[in-house]
Amino acid sequence: MQGVKRKFTYVFFYEAISLVMLSTAFVIFSDKNMAHAGALGVITVVLAVVWNFLYNHVFECWESGQVKRGRNLARRVTHAVGFELGLVAMTLPLFAWWLDLRLLDALMLDAGLTLTFMVFTFVYNWCFDRIFGLPLAAQ
């Protein structure tokens, strides 16, 4: 599977699984019911998708102006850390307010989710490539 179909399939399943994971975590770490936690899961998924699009656009604009081309380890780490810090800056106050948590508790929840999603993304990408094959660019 290649092209737009591959990208759509990737995003659809990634976000569907993410929604289940987020909603479950929000129920476990708060006293809210699944409807309340599920709504926050949907908001978080939409926010992450929009942030991903915007952040990558800005990062690529910055990157195109750099003298040194390519994506070495430092640039990849900078990209990942910048993305996660921006997402945490948006979700931290949202989590605290929506789940009625102290800011420190919301920070701990957000940090746990961030670490969990780093591992999830790695495993998901590996499984996706095993099931659907590598994209043409990686073949």
C-alpha cells in the first residue's frame, strides 16, 4: 500500500488507538466517567493532529533556510522535543481544567502520556510497516 491510501490508513489507525489509550488513561487517573474522559480524548487527538500539521510546516520552513541539509540526530531530537514541548504546553492546562486536577498532577499525567506515546509510536510504526510494507521512499 502506497501514497495517500497508506497515509490515510496510518493516521486513521494511529489516532483510533490513541483515542482508546487516552480515554482509558483519563478515566484511570481521574474520577471522571468514560463519556467525560472520551470527550477529552477526542479533543486531545484533534489538537495533536492540528499541532502536528502546524508544527511540521513551521519546522520545515525553518529547515529550508538552514545551510546544512539533511536530518541528523541533533535535528531529529530538536524536532521531537519541540513538538512534544508544544503539545504539553497546550494539553497541560486543558488536562488540569477538564479533569479537575492540580497542575502538578496534570503534569505527571501529561509526562506519563508523552513517554507512553513515544514507545507506542515506535511500536506502531514497526507493526504498520510489517503489516503494510515499507513506503516506496524506504524501499
